[in-house]
Amino acid sequence: ELRAINFNVDGCKKGNDSVRKRIKDIMGYTIVIDRDSRNVKKEICNYVWNDKRAGIPIKGWDHTMDAMGYAFERLVEPSVIVA
């Protein structure tokens, strides 16, 4: 639908364990948040785990985190990802 109205969009990889994998990959990096990004800071502070050992986050307060994960996948080549 977005492409039909001329939005420049691209699909993201989704699948079993994709959220946990993105979180694990991002955890190898320092996240810098601009002081004016209050909503990002608020969301990260409210991001909680349903099962931390299994790496399963609770749905909610995750829109920015999902977007960050999708951008991370596009910007970092798989060979550079810290495991």
C-alpha cells in the first residue's frame, strides 16, 4: 500500500527468533541518544522482558526498538555484527 502511494519503503526480515537476534546484535554496541529524543529515551527505559533469560521482550514500548533493529540490520553487514 505504501509503495502504491510512492513511499520509499523496504521490507524487513522477520522470522522465528528475529527480535531476540536483533536485540543480541545491538547489545554489542553503545547506543547514543540525542538529548532532544525524549520519546526514544522514555521507550528504552520502559522496554522490559517477559523472560530475560530466553531474551523475550514484552510487547509494548517497542516501536522505536523495532525500528532501531531494522535499521541496524540494514546498516551493519552480517560479517561485522558482534555476537
